[in-house]
Amino acid sequence: MARAIAVGVSAAILSAAMLIGVPARGQDEKIYEGEIADSQCAFNVHSLSASHKEMIAMGSAGKTSADCAHFCVKQRGGKYVLQTKHEVYKLDKQDLAEKSAGLKVKLTGTLDPKTNTIQVRSIELK
């Protein structure tokens, strides 16, 4: 009996700990518009223009922004990001971002300013 109570209390503490720092849906949620890009190009790791232009010109990353983003994530260790006119945001849900790689989107989510990561709720094509 004591062990069952201890397991229950541990589960409750773990559940509460996982919720700390995660805002409730709608709390400080914003809409962001930009392109789902890859961190390699967006952060100028191998790009001079914060774009896919150089990688596409080399020919090894495909012919479109989507091809390049997928290539840089799968082959170069990048992550999908949201690139706006003035900012690049990390994204917590890489699987959602992958579906829209290289495309202009309207993304709804909550920004964690400490890590510059958006907790993504939805991504729509623009």
C-alpha cells in the first residue's frame, strides 16, 4: 500500500514538473509569418545571404527552397526554423515544420524568449 502511494505521489510530482514553464493554450500566443527554413541557411552557417541561394547554386541541395531545407536538416545537421524578415525562431515541433519546409507560412504559437523557441500550435500555408 505504501509503495502504491509513493508511486502515485511520484507520478503527480513528475506531471506537475512537466507542466512548469509551459503556457496554457492561448496564453501569450501569437501569429508569426515567414518561411520554414533550415538553421544552416537561416543562421548563415554555409550561406552569405541567410537564404538557400548559395546551396541551390552549388547543385547538391536540390533546386528549390524546400529541397535545400530538407537537405540541410537531413544531411547537414540543421533544424527547421521560422525565418521572418527580421528574426529566426527555433521551433519545438520539427515534424510539423518538416511538412512546410521551404514554404511561406502563418504559424501560431508561444515564444519562449529565453531560448527564442516557439512552441508551435499550428502551421498554415500562406
